[in-house]
Amino acid sequence: MSERPTSVYDYIVIGSGAGGAVVANRLSADPATSVLLLEAGGPDRNPMHLVPKGFYFTMNSPRSSQKYRTEPYGSGVTAEWAKGRVLGGSTTINGMVWNRGWAPDYDALEQQGMIGWNWERFVQAFRAIEDHELGPGPVRGVGGPVPVSIASPPEEASDAMIEAMGKHGIGFVEDPNGTDDDRVGYVASNIKRGTRMSAARAYLRPARKRRNLTILTHTEADRLVLDGTRVTGVEARTRSGSTVFDVRREVIVAGGPLESPQLLERSGIGRPDVLDAAGIPVVVASPRVGENLREHRGVTLQVSLSGVEGFNKQASSFRRQMWAGFKYLFTRSGLIAHGGYNVVAAYRSDPASSRPDTHAFFTPISTSRVNPISGRLVVDKSPGARFVVSATYPTSAGSVHVTSPDPTKPPRVVASFLETQHDRDLAVKVLRKGREILATEPFSRYVTQELEPGPQVSTDEEIIEFTRDSGVAGLHTLGTCAMGPDDDDVVDGHLRVRGVEGLRVVDSSVFPQMPSGNCSAPTQALAWIASDIIIADNAVR
Ligand SMILES: Cc1cc2nc3c(=O)[nH]c(=O)nc-3n(C[C@H](O)[C@H](O)[C@H](O)COP(=O)(O)OP(=O)(O)OC[C@H]3O[C@@H](n4cnc5c(N)ncnc54)[C@H](O)[C@@H]3O)c2cc1C
């Protein structure tokens, strides 16, 4: 993918993930508009990018992902967060859960002053984007670029889990995105006939023959070129050296939640003290760039099972893995044809909660050991299950900032887990409720032991410490270039970077808070809406 660039483009989009792929597709739909899409990673040619379970490999491969190490937190531990660095961004390596989020979360944006950002607009976008196997509905679309399917066939341990949840008032639904109530169902995923539908496959493949769209992989934007406070181009690094691409109208930054703020900062747009410390001259003081980093912090409850098979048997021996591989190759079905989890749920951790505050994922696979040589999790030989539970709306906020003008130097990533009382209280409720569900018939009849965290984690303090230090990150980072109505918010309601002309950010970094349990679908819908705004703003010039 290396067409020769012409010297000047109407739009330059930086990053080809959930945000950038949508914008590049929508803007280049007009043949009179030239669009350049720059992607730091390589093309998505690895067959594992198509195989749903392939993300277990690609998320750890430096050819497809980049890892960011956090500063120490809690008792001094650190974490590594993976982000996609390949055509399609994180959607090429993610778990493919298609979660639209809930109406009140989107309406909250408008209530906070972002006029026009509301559920009505998002649901229109979701309906335009989706090609849902359950057919059209008030909150579902067909005929759009992203196929959505529901995990199948049903499985015994998963069905027992669904029944147990029913006893807690968490009702089974065919479409887990169809209601805002407490609910459980088989996972909806962006998978078509056993094949991952990343943003690259959904939006860029159909557009790549357009003569007005140029896609350059292995091309990393180092900084924006500014004339005063107007963006005139992008300085980028290719395999053959540095080059400048000029822009006529706008640059759209879609590098994702950890990279977009760094690109702004390297270009002199950010917190003056951060830029001073990194040795970068301040062009536009923007105090919230890189702040407000939100991330889900969950806990994996693992149990061993008896009397039910689950998936461990299929996944734990080389011979059976080979068999599952052959089955997948010839039928596009079986264990490998699904994402990370079978069942998804959203529910109240406490009946007093005004809305579902917990999201949970279940799959009948357990990995209670780590291979001492490879460092990878090992699937247990005997039956087991994992139940990952997280508070949906964390209020603790971390940050990501550059430490140098050199784009190859790692940023300083501060993960802020359970810093607020709200998050600590919820962590306790979420884990206790998770245990209650596992202890409910008919699922409980299969449970022989809690493998993780184990009975030694029982007091509130122990639960908080375990969740903070040994929990799991959702890899749903966002919020670092948040939109807002105030002068010091990074972008305005049109996603224009305040204080700069010809520059927008369109990716998950502009959500000011978590829109739901997973961020790929919400980011694609946000980018769909943003494309309409960009087209309309440029039509009236
Ligand atoms: C392992 C994993 C599992 C996940 N599972 C799920 C899931 O099951 N469901 C779900 O909804 N969400 C999931 N997510 C989260 C979801 O994929 C992201 O929230 C979403 O993709 C964010 O979209 P984005 O456009 O902000 O960034 P990304 O999709 O990450 O795209 C950013 C792109 O920009 C490129 N880029 C960055 N900087 C530059 C630069 N300077 N120059 C050129 N290119 C650049 C990157 O290489 C990347 O391709 C998961 C994420 C990960 C990492």
C-alpha cells in the first residue's frame, strides 16, 4: 500500500483505527475531495488479523501492536497496555465485542453542553453503520459496512450462567444492545461468517480503489506543520526518511487515546509546564491535552468446574488445538470463530443504583497458570471458566504526556485506578456481586473452587487492593483530548482543536467519559457523526 503521494491534499487523516478509518472512508466518498490517510503501522496482511481468536497472538506481536508501560501505581506495580499499530488500529487486534452503549450516556454529552451530541444522533449513526444479523430494529441497522453477529451456538456452562443471572433480575435478551435495562445475552461481535471485520476491512477495503484516497502504511506523523496557529501540513517519517505532506483544508488526528495527545504536544499544543519540561516551544496553551485518561479496571474471577465440559478441553492440548484449527479452516466455525467471550451482561451491582453500573463477560475457559518461559497464560486441562467484572463508569483520571520532542521516546502514562471513593466503593460491590452470581444455581452446581482471586481476598480493603494491583485493564482508554464546552477543553463540539485552525481530533480520545462497556462501536459512531460535521462545515466555507 504505497501509492506515490501528490504534494497537497484536501484532508490528511492521521491513524486508521476506529476513528480514522471511518473518516477517511466518508470524506473520500466525494470524488472531488482528496484524502491522505497516514498509518504508523503496517498493512493488515497477517491471516491472524482475520481469525477472531487470532487476537491472542496479534495483541502481543510488535508487528501489529505497540505496548505502553505505565508509571508505578498502587503497591508499586506497573502495567503494559497494548494498542493496535497496524491498518485498522486497535480494531484489527481487539476482542470484537460490539457494544453500542446506552442512551443516557450519549444524552449526558448534550446535557454537559456539547450541543447535538445525543442518543438520537448516535442511534442514527449505529443504524447506518451496522449490518446486523438479527435484522433491522429501532436500535439496529442493516446494510451498513459493519457486519454484527451474535455468538453461537449456545453452550451448557454459558446457559447455566445466564440462568443464574436471571435469578438476580438480569434478564436474557437476544440482542445485548437492544435495551438499557439489566440484561445478559450471547455477545454481539463485529464478525462475519467467522471472520473479523476490523475498521480497515469495513471502511478502507471498499474505498481503497478510489483514486482520491491515498493510504500510506509505515508512515508515522511526527508533528503538525503550523503557520502561526493554522495547520498547513504534517511532517511524517516513512521507511525512506522524513517528508512533509501539505494540506488544503484540515488535518484530522485519529491516532488513538495514547498517541493523539502526544502528537498535539510534539506540535506545541498542550500544557505549558509539560511542553517546557519536554523542551517543546508552546504554540497554543491547551491545559487539558493528555489529561482525563479513563480506563476500565476489572477483576477476573476464575473458577474450576466439574460436570460440564466448557472449552478448556478443546483449547488445552496441541492435538485438539490443531483439530479446532482444521475445523475453522474448513467450516469457519468452532472455538476459533468467536471473540474472547461468550456471554456479556450489564447490571446493577446494587439494587439502589439508578442504572446498570457493571459490565461483565463470561467464557467457559480458565487460565490459572502462566508459562514461566513465554510469560503467556496457559489454558487449564480440566474444565473452568472466567467471569470478568468491571465498573462501567470509572471516575479516576490518569494522564499521558510526552517527555521529549523525539517521537521515538516513550510517553509518561499515569494509570489512575481506584483513586476516587466512587471507584473504590464500586470495586467492592462489583466483585461481591460477581461472587454472588457464581454462587447461584444452576451455575453454582458446577463450581468446585474459586481459583482467582481466591478466598484470601475477602475484606473490602483486600478487594480494593486486589482490583487495583492485580485487576485487568479493559484496554478501553479514552478521554485524553476530551470535547467540552469550556475554553480550556481540548476540542469543541465540532471536534476542532481550540486555538488552532484546520485541526480536529476524531477518535476515542475525545469522549470526556466512558460511553459504555466497550469503545470500538461508540468510536466508530462518533467518527460517523464527525464526518457529517466536517463535510457540512466545509460546504459552507
Ligand atoms: C487488545 C484490545 C482489545 C480490545 N477489545 C475491544 C472489544 O472487544 N470491543 C471494543 O469495543 N473495544 C475493544 N478495544 C478497544 C477499541 O478497539 C478501541 O477503543 C478503539 O479501537 C479506539 O479507536 P481509536 O480510533 O481511538 O484508536 P485505534 O483504533 O487504536 O487507532 C489508532 C491508529 O492510529 C495509528 N497512529 C497513532 N499515532 C500515529 C501517528 N503519529 N501517525 C500515524 N498513525 C498513527 C495507530 O497505529 C493506530 O492504527 C480493545 C482494544 C485492545 C487494544
